[in-house]
Amino acid sequence: MTADVEAPEYPTTHAARAPDRAAVVDARTDATLTYRALEARSRAVAHRLWEIGLRPGQHVALAVANRLEFYEFCWAAHRIGLYYTAVNTHLTAREARHVVTDCGAEALLLDDALPELVDALADLPEVRLRLLLGHARPGHEPYEEVAAAGTGPLPHEGEGEKMLYTSGTTGTPKGVARPLTDGPPGSVFLIRPLMRRMGFDGSSVLVNPGPLYHSAPLGYGMGMHRLGGTVVIGGRFDAGQCLAAMERHRATHGLFVPTMFSRMLALEGHERYDVSSLVTAAHGAAPCPVGVKQAMIDWWGPKIVEYYAGTEGAGMTLIDSADWLAHPGSVGRPVAGAVHVVDQVSGDQLGPGETGAVYFSGGSAFRYHGDDAKTADAYDHRGWNTLGDIGHLDADGYLYLTDRASFTVISGGVNIYPREAENVLAEHPAVGDVAAFGVPDDDLGEVLVAVVETTEPVTAEALDAWCAERLTRQKCPRRIAFTERLPRTEAGKLATRQVRDDYLGALRACEHQLTL
């Protein structure tokens, strides 16, 4: 074996071999964090965390916008064996306090560009250290002073683990904890096989336009640092700025969600950007309408890959462009282990074409922090685990997702999966986005409703006719309403519960008003 193969896949290795290589670049300003700086600054912060008594298995958290220091702090915590929780920066004060308290964080990194979160987390008694980016504030240590301090070898170096919280769009956010090995640096790289399959290596440049508090942007970014490549970050997604960054930095890889594809395709003159350097553009987090994905393959070529996974990290499927064209709408076959579809009542494994709950086996274990009941619900008697999705396998073993189990609508005793209606409506040329969900009904128990964001004028009657041509009548929405903009998180997930609550609130305010 060569020395390159034997060397630990860890930022320390790259800081020694290529200290001036960019580890992170901010596309807004071209500010750059080199591997030399990442090594020195994360080591200095790790020393401070160790000084206050933090030891492997304990917790820290950060509430920080997308910026270079985000990765510094995560690597500081990771390298001394801590759990680290990235707080969704769009949470309310109450929600943010819940996450930080629930995870047991004893040190925080805060960002003065997010003053409401700084205020919300200023008086938690369990937190012993608050590091602040930006202006000085009583009770907070200036992060820059800590990161710039000279340091020697750390008393301990190992492998920590992120502990992120589920999005909370369907209930109270729960922390997802995977076993902490705290092995030697470079010994834990769970997504290495997947990244290699996508063509990542030490020369790769990943344009990473999503929020870093989300599992994929954080995980793939740190994976890049293990390989020695460059991560390009930005602020709130802007299609033109993203494409310009891909062109300017000669991106070899990109990590996207479907709404980003839709906005890039809608950008006037999008074809003028040179993205020929791309090797792979990966997308996940939410369903991608068939028409949108086909348009992206037509534009970028067969470089689009889709993955299906969750924050839990217990299973994953992958599908490349060629396989997707042969199996349109599929999210692929398992990368490791196996995927199963089981009957929701009996728990029996189902055959090809039969719809049921999607389970994984042979993947990594996980638990929901502080919630043994929820953890138990995620596993069956065979030790298989589920993310709560509904779907089916075809005869070739390709997985198709139908919906979330929690979103299933039971109307007149019939199970209806809202995503089927969403997928059909999303293909209408006048529909920009759509959310479908169940609402109470005196006669049928529940009925399916769709709320649509349009790109041009269209009537509910026209959309109803469109659905009726493509779905059985039972699967078609009983009601269609319109809105100017559907709420999606920066991670691309549709806030269906919020849309449903707004819809029901509008009905209560005016019984016959169907425009939100």
C-alpha cells in the first residue's frame, strides 16, 4: 500500500501535506480557510473545550449561520470525542432552548448575526462556556481570541460524532444519536464508500449551498475534509449566485435539494453558466418531481445522482442518472445492507409492487436521545429500522417512496398517500409547488386537500381534471386551494403541518374562503 492510502483520512494529514489548500471557501466573499488554519484553529478551540472539563461523550452545540468558523468548531468538538449539535438557525427562541437543553450542551458557539438566538441561549444554567462570533458581550468569550491562541498537542484526540435534531415539521424535534466509538483520528468515516462511488477525492471541489446545520451539508463537508478537498459555502440559496460559484470555482460536485433545481431551471439564461467541470450533482432530502429531474439531466447530462437517507443514518439508497431513466421516480437500491417493505399491520415482508412501511437492515444503529419509546418504535422484532416512510420495491429491487406513514390519509376506510397527488400536480406546467394533506371530514373521516403555488393562472377545475386523468378518483384531492408561496425549510423540506394549520385556520375564519 502507498503512504497516501495508509495515512489517516483526517484534516491533520492534509494540513501537513498541503497546508495552503483551501478547506472551505465562502462564495460570497471568497474568504478562505486553509487546511493549515483549520488544523490550528480547531485545535485551539479543542484545547479550550478540554480546559473547561469536557471529555469524550459529552455535548456541545452551535447556533451559527453559514460561515467558515462553523466547520472549525465542529472539528474542534469532533477531534476530542464530543457529540456536537448544530441548531437550526430558523428555530424560535423556545425551540432553540429546547434543543440545547435536551442535548445537554455544556459549551456553545453563538453568532452575533443571530441576536435573537444569542439572547435565547444566554441564561441556560447547564452551559458553562459561551463563545461568540462578532462583537463582545458580557458572559461570552470572543471566539476569535480562543481560535487564534497558540497551542501544543491535545491531551486526547479521537473521533466524535454529530447529534442533529430531526426537522420538527411533524412534531417535537428529537436528537439522533449514533454510537460514539472515539477511535483514533481517521478511523470513523461512515460515508466514505458512498463518497467514493460519487467520484469524490482529494482534488474535489464541493459546492455546498444548503444550511450547514442540516445533516447532509454538514456530513458531506466534513467528509470532504477527510479526503482533503474543498467545500464552497454560501448564504441563503440564490440560483444565480450558486451557478456563478460553480463556474468560478470549477466545482466537481454539488449537493442540492429539488427546490434548488427548480429555481435554477426557472432562472432566465441559466444555460449560459459553465458547469462542465461537474462530475456528480447529488440531491436528496425531499422528493424530486420527475419533470424537474428530467430537465436537470437534459441540462447537466447524466451526472445527477439521488440518495434517500435520514438524519438517523441507518440506511441509504442511491440511484444514478442511467438507472433513474430506466426506473423513473425510484430512489434507487441500497448502498449497504438491505431494504425491505413490510405490511404495516402484520409486519410481514411484502413482495414487489406491494406498498408498505420501508425498513432497512444491516446499517448503523441509532437512538433518539432521551426517548426510548420513539427509539423502540423505529425498530421491529428483527432489528430492522424505519425512517417512517411508505413505499414499494419493483421486481429489480428499486425502491419507490409513496409517502410518510404519518401523512397517510384514511378516507372512507381507504389509505391515501398524499405524495401521489403531489407528484401528479407537480407535473402540471402551471404548478410551481404543492402540498397535499388530510383534513377532518364528517362523512369520510378525512379527505385529501392540495394547496398549490402556481407559476401562471390556472383554475382548481383544471387541476382537478389533470389529476382525474392520471389517478383514480379516490387518490385525487377533494379540494384544491391556492397560495402565493409554500413554506419550505432551507433544507428543502416542505412544512406540511404549517400549511395544514394555515388551511384549517383560513376555513375557520371564513367557511367558503379557499384561497390562503
